[in-house]
Amino acid sequence: MRATFITAPGDIEIRQIPEPTLREQTDAIVRITHSCVCGSDLWSYRGVKEVPKPLQIGHEFIGEVTQVGDDVTTIKVGDFVVAPFTTSDNTCVHCRAGFQSACQNLGFYRGCQAEFTRVANADGTLIAVAEPRPEQVRSLLACSDVLGTGWHAAVSAGVGPGKTAVVVGDGAVGLCAVIAARVLGAERIVAMSRHEPRQQLARTFGATDIVAERGEVGINAILDLTDGLGAQAVMECVGTREAMEQSIAIARPGTCVGFVGVPHGVQMPLEPYFQRNIGLRGGMAPVRAYLPHLIELVLAGTIDPGLVFDLTLPLDEVADAYQAMDERRAIKVMLEP
Amino acid sequence: MRATFITAPGDIEIRQIPEPTLREQTDAIVRITHSCVCGSDLWSYRGVKEVPKPLQIGHEFIGEVTQVGDDVTTIKVGDFVVAPFTTSDNTCVHCRAGFQSACQNLGFYRGCQAEFTRVANADGTLIAVAEPRPEQVRSLLACSDVLGTGWHAAVSAGVGPGKTAVVVGDGAVGLCAVIAARVLGAERIVAMSRHEPRQQLARTFGATDIVAERGEVGINAILDLTDGLGAQAVMECVGTREAMEQSIAIARPGTCVGFVGVPHGVQMPLEPYFQRNIGLRGGMAPVRAYLPHLIELVLAGTIDPGLVFDLTLPLDEVADAYQAMDERRAIKVMLEP
């Protein structure tokens, strides 16, 4: 089959490799109908994260089950499935507490920008849905990571009715955090975004205000919007020190910054959290916990997170997909084998 | 009057200065009957925090009101009062949200290891109580900072019935966090302490287990006690990077480290929080929020936090008080003018 490899920073190529096979009786094999490129894939692409050797890449997909192990009971061959970006047993203490991303049997895919993938703990990982209508495909794919991650930011930040919520970061995750804030009842939703098309999409998703500035000016803009008190729910969806500093500065004392931006070597002083009682919650999103609800919202047409895919390319052009996202020509690229 | 000054690291002296006077009509003057030395005072004493010039020091006291401004309505001359370690109006948005330590009119005392002090926003800061019996004095004084701070650690960590709680740090605050964990219903309370007398006091306060080891060995001991899952409520009561790293490592995914140890230049990488969804909550304790309840618990004899005072000295010997705490000969020293 064809599969995407990153061989060095900036170097993405399609290679022919054998199709995956079942290893455990709890595995399933999925024929991937749609996958995509993640903002976090760009860390390797940009050389921020090391690429020690050629690696298969990709962790977001939807598709059709082609094989299941003998111990798989809830998923069967022919099912159309949505997959979270990690595999989990969904039965351990951490899973039962809603933190499947800390599952005691946590697993990662080998690489899903490909034609097939093996899914460990298929019962605890995959969710079967009716074969989606074409217009539902993008939004189901978005559930796999960016929507679930944006949702985790909102839940971690404590978004709720009547609150002013601010999203730091206008990538696909940040835009999905806007959706989450709207569904969770925030009264005012501020998207911090400098890019006109993303501002537009943020508004479509429910943002009531846009702040284009960053740093001190951006911080002051948020304080102005909140009578100098700070926002009651700040979602950090970038992963840099600058974004975290900004998030802390605009958060109201006693509230939590919900953070889902993947940090790479970011060190933060504890004083700013301490002095104003700003909490920090979040991390790798337990997408599996949110997935049933998110799929329901998508299928009911309540939300349309698939709008973050503003470019679709065939798998063979995956290198262009990375380039488009790296250059911010595309928010998020969907791949079709 | 006599007042304590820190003139340089390691140098504590009593100086004669004028008695404080009312500046605002919302002020009160309090004759201090008991004050004490705080672990955070040791930061300057040890030179970790700069001492740019001689400074009056101390922020914990109880005493009798001797003057009030015209706008003070709930506190009157002759009242015996307990004071939190910061002053607050108790009416602003942050105070109403329970974060008086982030009050929009937050204030700090000039120095309370002295005979008198001026209290700004007396109505929003002080709580009047009946003249305490001698055996209640120490525990009321403990409410002023260490008990309220330990309580904040427990609240921030989400201590609750049935949970396993771990306290990192065996200073007066850590020991009070044990009290808080017990009152808030923790099923198992582990005190991490290397010092036998403090272990003993932790047990008196409700600790069910003691772990004397630190670092990797200490972490593994906690994991052993929790079936490898980590504790559901970890309270960081030290303020060093080592203590924070240890706290994160022993926390169960999805839970929060409640942190109240004052950090000085501590930088923490975000990855450990991110990877296992460990939250961070806490900071400078809003003692005023907890004070009515804590005083009630003390006066009812439910708790006896005053046991952290294992040495009482006259104010004139305040330099010895600092030395005793610095050398860990005393957990906490009470001063009587």
C-alpha cells in the first residue's frame, strides 16, 4: 500500500509498504477513506521535533473496517468508523475517569496518511457510525483530533453559560475551540486571530469578537473587553511560550487556562500562575471520551467543524499538503487515497 | 513601638518606630497580641529574595482593635480580630468569586512582627471573634496564613471524600494541608516528611501514611501506595522545582496539583503536565474566603492547627525565632510582644 513518510525536516514522500496485519486479537484493520495533516505533524516537518530516521506519519482518519481480531466484539468488518488519534482500552481506571489519552494501554498509530492502518484495542478505540453522507465526511474526520482537542481546551478552561471565553490560536484546533465554546454556552467568544479568512471562519463558528493583535496590545484589548477583569475561560491552542504568557495575562484570577497546544521545550515560570491564582489544565486530549457526543452533534448538523478543511488533495500529493499548511496557505488539508 | 526589621540576609533586628496611624477612613489599627514567623519570611532571611534596604517584616497576627476610621462599620475598637495575610475590600468581583488574594484593592501589611499594625480595608479584611481562651490563641493565629494556605492547597487539589491525598512538604503549611485533607474527607492522607517530629505531628493531624523518601524513591513509594495510578489530590507546599516535579510525577492523570509553595524563579517545562493531563491550581491563598469556616472549626475544637507552633518567644528575641526556623529547630515560632 501507499503510506506517507517523513524522511527529514521538510521532506515528505509516499512509499510502498506492506499492508498492516492483525497482531493481537483485539486489533482491527481499517481501510482509510480520509485522513489529514495535523498541526502537530508540522513540528517534525519544520525540524522543531527531531526526525532521527524515516518515519511513517499521520494520526487522524476515518474509514472502513476490513479485518478484526477474534476478541473484537463491538466493531465488525464493514463498519464505517471514526478513530481518535490515540488507541485506548476504554476500560482502565484512567479511561473510566475520562482520560483515555492517559490509558494504561495507550497506543499510537504507526502512521495514518496511508491506505490502511492497524488499530490496537479496536473496541476501546473506534466508534462505528452509519456510512456518512458526502457532506458529513469532513466533519467526522475533524472529530478525530482537532474538534476533540478544541473541545478539551474548552472543558479544561471551564467554559460555561454566561462566560467570556477567549481562544488563543487560530489553527484548526483553535477554530474548533470556538465551536466548543459556543456549544458549551459561552456568552462572548473572542478569537485571537490575525488572518482574515480564519477570522471569518471563527465568526462562522460562533466567535462574537476578533482580536487581531498579539503580545501587550492583544492582552490590553482583551482586558478592555472584560472591564479589566480578564476572561473567565482562556483556551491556549498554540503550544508556544508566547501563547501561554498571553493566555495567563488575559485570564481572570481563580480561573484555569485550558491548554492543548503541544509544547516543545517550553519552560514557564510559576510566578504568574501563583500571583493571580491562574490554573492550568489540559494536555493531550482524551478524544475518545468526547467522541460519541461530538459525532452526535455532527450528524445532527448542529456543528460543522469540517469547514476547517479548506483544501483536499489526493494522498499522492501529500507533500503539497504539508507545504500548504506550513506556508499557512491552508488551515487544514484533507487527504483522499 | 518595637518592630522587626530585616536589614540584610540573616540579619533581623528590633527597631523603635512610631506607632502606625489611620490613613484612610477604612483603616483600623490593631494592637498585636500574637504574631509569628512565616516560612516565606525565610526567603529574604536566606538571601533567596533580595533585601534592597532594611524592611519591616511579618504578615501574620491576631490582636485587639485600638482605632478605626469613620467608614469602618463591622469592626469596632476593642474587638479581638483574626487577620488574613493580605488586606482586601471583600466586595470586588475577584473577592466575590472567592479570590480575595487577587482583590482589586489588594494590600500587604507593612510588617506585623511588631506591637501595632495598620490594616487597610478593615471591614473586608478582619474578622472579629470573642476574646479567645489561652489554648485557642495559637490555633487562631495559625488561621492567619498557614492553615488558610494549607486549606487552599487542598481545595485547589480537589481533595474530597474517598480520595488518596498526598502532601509534599512538611513545613507548617504542609502540616496544615494534612488537617485540611482530613476535614475535607480524604480517605488516605500521605505526608511526605523526613523529620520524625513533623511525621508525628502529621499523624496527629490525620496523616494515615508517611513517606520519608524524596525524588525517584519517594515517587515510587507513592505509586506503590496507589496501585501505580498516582494520587487523586496532590498538594505542593514547598515552592521548589524538585517539589513540583515530584508532585506532578505522583499525581493521577486528569487531577490537579494544588500548589501553594511560593515559587522563586522556578521554571517548569509544560510537557509533564501535558502528557498526562496533570493540572495545576493554586497560588497565593485567599485566606479571607476560608477564614470564617476555619475560625469556626478552631473554636469548635474540631481542629488544632496551633500545634505547628512548637516554640514561643518574646518579640525581643525575634532574631532567635528566625534562626530556629532557618535551622529547622522549630516548625513555626510564635511571638508575644
